[in-house]
Amino acid sequence: MLPRMFRRSALRILGALALAITLCVSSFAQTAPAATPAPDRKTSRPYTGDLTIFDSPGREDRLQINRVMDMLAITPGKNVADIGAGSGWFTVRAAKRVTDTGTVYAVDINSEAIQYIDNRAQKENLKNIRTVLSQPDDPALPPASVDAVLMLKTYHEIAHPVTLLKNLQKSLRPVAKIGIIDRKGNGENHGVNKDVVVREADQAGFKLVSQSDFVKADDMDYFLIFAAKE
């Protein structure tokens, strides 16, 4: 057993070492930068008002929707998803384009919109429309079922677009195209800048294959087309 003097000396040395270690850790904690996650980008509140406003006269010409469908290769026999379908304005036009040999999935998170489109399809005798009450981050489409997708003035309302696009991937057929029509903005003013859309799509596994600004010709609206990365 060590003499009492040596034991006291050893305890003093151990205490000094413990204090030095504590001071070093404290100094590092004060100088090391805090790891803070990047905040989610701003989004606009999803529209829940009068759905008839989407059927304003002349909208078809302003958005040049037939040209949009041409660029998305929407032809007879194709299956199309209208994500954020709202009143079904685009849904019914796509349904007529694909004919009875194709299908249009009208996707929306608003149950009132789904009921509105169901009634509209029945009145217009469009039997190739399938409504889907989806989740905010998941379009809930059948696997490998879709040849073309359009998000018409909807993208700025999606809180977690990367998650939604990743969930969408499993529903796409080979060489499927995703079209996004939106307007410039900061996310919360019913628009989002296209560089943000391109970046988020890239994170979800999609590449930009085409971009146009002919929709509305107001220097605010844009039309982007994406495809899955190989």
C-alpha cells in the first residue's frame, strides 16, 4: 500500500488532469459552430375556396394547354396524373385527349375537390377519370401506372416537394414526363422560383429536360418538364 503522502500527491495530479480536460471540452463547445438544420422553404396555403374560378373564360388559350399536352406526349391511350386537380379543369381536357383507351387520375388532398370532379366527370360522361384523395406528401397512385404528370399552379403549395416527388417515382412508367407550371415567387405568395423547383427535383432523382416560358407570356409563368434520372 502507498504511503499517505504519495496517495495525496496522486490525487492532486488526477484532479489537475480532470480540470484540464473539462476546460478543453468547454472551450471547444464554445468555439465549435452549432449544427442547425436548414429551414424548410416557405409555401402557400392550399386553396379551399370556390372551385369554379379555375374555369374562367379564355384560360385554355392563355395557358396554351394543348401545346402543354403535346410536349408531355399526352396522346390517346396514355395514363395521366393531374396532381392538385382542383376543379378538374385540366383533368377533363386530358381525359378527352387520351380517349377511352387512356386514364386520367385526378389527385387532390381536398375531399371537396374530389367530389366536385366526380360530379363533373359524371355530367360530362367522362368514364376514364379516376379521382384520388391523396396525402400532402404522397399522390397515392398505383405502381407503374402513369405516363405523364402535370402540376398546374400547385407546386408552390407543396410543403415537402422532395418527399412527394420521391413517392411519385414508383408510380411512373419508363420515359414518363413530369410537367410543372408555376410562377415566380418566394413560396408564400402563390409562386416559387424555378431554380428552387429544379434543385428540389434533382434532390428527388429527376433531371430537367425542357423549360419554356410561353404559358401566359407574362414573364412570370414558366413550364418545366422533368424525367427520372437514369
